[in-house]
Amino acid sequence: MNPATAQARVLVDELVRNDVRHVVLCPGSRNAPLSFALHEAAVAGRLTLHVRIDERSAGFLALGLAKGLAHRPHRRGFAAVVCTSGTAVANLHPAVLEAWHGGTALLVLTADRPVELHGTGANQTVEQRGIFGSAAGTVDFPVAERGTGQNAMWRGLVCRAVARADRDRPVHLNLPFREPLVPDGTLDWPEPLDGRPDGARWTEPAGGRVVVGGTPPRDLPPRTLVAVGDCGWTAAHDAAEVAAANGWPVIAEPTGSAGVPDRIGHGSLLLAAGPLPQALRPDAVVVVGRLTLSRGVQRLLREAPVVYAVGDTDGEWVDPQHVVAHATAQLTTANLTADDLRAGRPDLDAGWLAGWRQADDAAGEAVKALLAEQPWPTGLHVASVLVDTLSDGPGYPLLFLGSSNPVRDVDLVTDPGQRITVLANRGVAGIDGSVSTAVGATLGSFAADDRVGPGYALMGDLTFLHDIGGLLIGPQEQRPDLTVVVFNDDGGGIFSLLEQGSEEHAASFERVFGTPHGADLAALCAGYRVPHQEVRSAAELRAALTPTPGLRVVEVRADRAGLRELHQRLRSAVAAAALR
């Protein structure tokens, strides 16, 4: 057996032993040893293999799989992406950045040229070690040699990489291979290449995760508000329990809402509508996860007397405005019940939570009234119909939200509830790879929990076009039950709501910000052999959301004109109804 084949077979075996359940593979020559080994493992039923021809889409597919596998309280395995050397590696960088900033465990395996070819002008040879910079942990493998001691080293390095990824971060495994790169038909090797007995890992990390910090200081005031952003289910759930025990209202962005059973559904909208009345102004704010959607939330943090941040086990916390006064790694009631905690809080303010709930109800009525009088369709209409339809439908659907307006539309006008799992790429909040991430999230979620499904995605036209290649799924590949709803307003509607969308910049807006494209989405879908349907009313959209096997696209066409004025009217209506 040649060294490249031996190393690849050992790596794949140890990856499986370390709960790597899904691997996305891109074709190439230098990664051929891994390709053969992965195909053998997939045929044997040891892992699920997904093959894609575009590394950028493959990276985001793997990211989506990782998100789907981890969206439940306990992770159900890991996902990995494998590619050849050269520019193929660089194409994975956007997905790695999103995984790093979004706190998603992802294993990135890149084949490399051996050291003697570096610096010689050899074809497809670039410096891959550390190519992702600070956005990924790195485990460099030596070139495989024929000799003893190799098996233990290879397996130990795999375990080290997976242990690092288990801290919710991407890890890069760079693997230089010498030729020959294909199996030679022999099994002879100087030492046994077996793993531990009974399928055990070569190295079992001891003790699990280290948790520092704990419950909040007992002097946090009764009028505390908890704000949950993009984070894992457990962090959101623990914070919600503490809030319930202390009578604190919780606002949650869509991607943090699954772990929060009782929240203020229109919290972001209330904060965006204008200054809070005295009765709703908190004396302290507890931040959990990354809050990325609302300027109103950021204004609240700037104005709050005390901001308390819940970070992670590495002592990191989110604080782009540098306003956090206290930080900890965990917010939990430990083993105390709500009654236990209330007994120690005789100063609880019963009217504090009631006031926020009353304002939330008033905001909800204002949203309904505005949407009823506004002609169809707007992004707010589509978000409301989509979430309401999924909430009333069967099963436990997954909803992936594209960045820019769709995730904000859901955040403003509707509450996904707990039955809908909401995912998005909010680490660096780009539109890259959204179709591929949605495909992966759907496949990964169902693999983690077969009660989840079907999958849905809501994204704008530019986001969809940016990853149109994500629709390319080969005939032998697993296809998701995924409906992609595309809100097509022919350009960048998000910029209409920002400073550059104001009247004084009208002369330049369409060319450099609005960027109309005129693309025929139906024709593009036909080229990929993906069913496409255009809907022209709320009723047609509801009907189109009926669960259907396979991948399909539902398009809603709209006009961007008036979007800025609509959002101003929404804020004014909520301010008048709920913030008096």
C-alpha cells in the first residue's frame, strides 16, 4: 500500500470514529487518496457523502450541514468539506469566515503538494498552511511516510482537530500527499493500521467543556431586559429560564428564538420605532449571542445603565460598541427552580414584564393593520405569510433566512415560535453561499432529527443569484426537500433603507446600490432542472408552501419603490400604538 492511500484510509476511519457524519467532496487530483477512501466509507454506510463541483458552494453546503446537525440541544455529529490544492482552497474562505464568526463547528480538509514542490513554481502549488488566518484553527499533517508510528500520529491529529472543532469553530487540516495518489491494490504496511477496539476514538477528550462564570449577580435590578441574538439553543434556553425566574422580558432575533419559549415577539420593532417610554426603559440589559439586525437594539445598549454580556467558554463576548460592564460564559439557573429563585427575589416588579407584553400586543395589532392596507406584495407581507403558514402546517419545519432584508422582515413583523427552527448566516452576515447553506441545513437537520422537515428558505434575488450554482446537484446526490422562496425586487432593496437610499443620493442610487439585473429566474431554474413557480398573491404563496418532495423555487416579484416610506410608516404606527 502506498503512503498516501494508507494515510487517507486511516484519516477517514478516525473521522468516522469521531462522529463525522457528513462529508462534502469536490473533485480533484491531489485529493484523490481522500476521494477513494471517502467513497469506500460511504458505500459501507459509515458516512454520507455529498459531491459538488464548486468549492465555494461546497463550503457553504458543509456549513449548512454543520448548522443542521447542531441546531438541537445536543450536536448530532460533525460535517467536513474536502478539496484539492491551489485556488480550490481559497474558494472555501468565505464559508470558513462565516463558520468562525458564527460559532459553527466545521472541519476543512485540504490536499496539498509535498514540501519539496513549494517555492519551485510547481503547478497548483500555493502556501496553504495558515491560509485562513485567524478564522480557523490549524492542524498541519506531515507527508505520509512508509514506516512505523504513522497510524498513531495520524489518528491522534484527527482527534485533536475534532476536539478543537467541538468548541464551535472551524478547523483546517492541511494534508500534503506525494504521488502515487491512487490505490495500488496491495495491503502491505509496516504496522497495523487499526483503530481502537469497538470503534472508539484514538484519543477521548476528558471532562467535556469548561464552564466559567454562572448566574448573574444578585444585584441585577428587577427592571432587566434580556436580548438574545444569534446563538446556540442551549445558551438561549438557559437565559430564558433565568429571565422567567426573575420576571424579565426577553426579546430574541429569529435565529436565537428556538430556545426561548416566552418572548416579546415584536421586541426589535418596538426598539426601532422610537425612544422607549419611561415604563419600558430597562435599568440593565443582558445580551446573549450576537445581536446583528436592529439599530434600535444597538441604541438600547448604548443608553442602558448596565450591559451584561454572556460570552463563550473562551472568555469572548460580543461588544462592538464597548458598553459591556460585566461578562460571563454562561447564564443558568443551575438546579434551582423558578420558585426557588423567586423566593430570593422579593423585589420582583410584576408590572415590568406585563408592560412589555402589553406593548408587544399593541405592536402586533399595528403590524396587522398596516399590512392589511398595504398592496401586495412587500417583503413584510411575504415574511408574515411564510411564517404564519409554516406555524400552522405539519411537522417541525426548518426556515433558513437570507441576509439583508428577509431576516429583518421576519424579525420586524412576525414571531417564528418554537416549532420552526430558524437558521441564517449571521457570523459575518454576507449573502455568500445562501442557497448551498440552506440545502445543507435541510439535509443536516433531518439527519440530526427525522422529525424536522421539510425545509424552507427565504432570500432576496441578489442573494439567490449570488449562489445560483447551489442549485446544481448531481443525479447521484442526495436532494433536500427544500422550498426556496425568492423575493425578487430586481436589485438591492436593503440599500433603500440605509443612508444611501435617502433622496439626496437618488442620482447615483440605482446604478451603484440598487443594481437592477433583469434576470429571468424561471429560465435559470429550468437550466438547472429545478421546478420554478411564480406566485402573485398571498393565497398563491400559501398554496405553494404545501410540503413537496425535492428542491424547488417559488418566486414573488415586487417593486422596490416605496420601500423606505413603508418602513417609516411601520415605525410610526408602532410608536403611536405601543410607545405612548
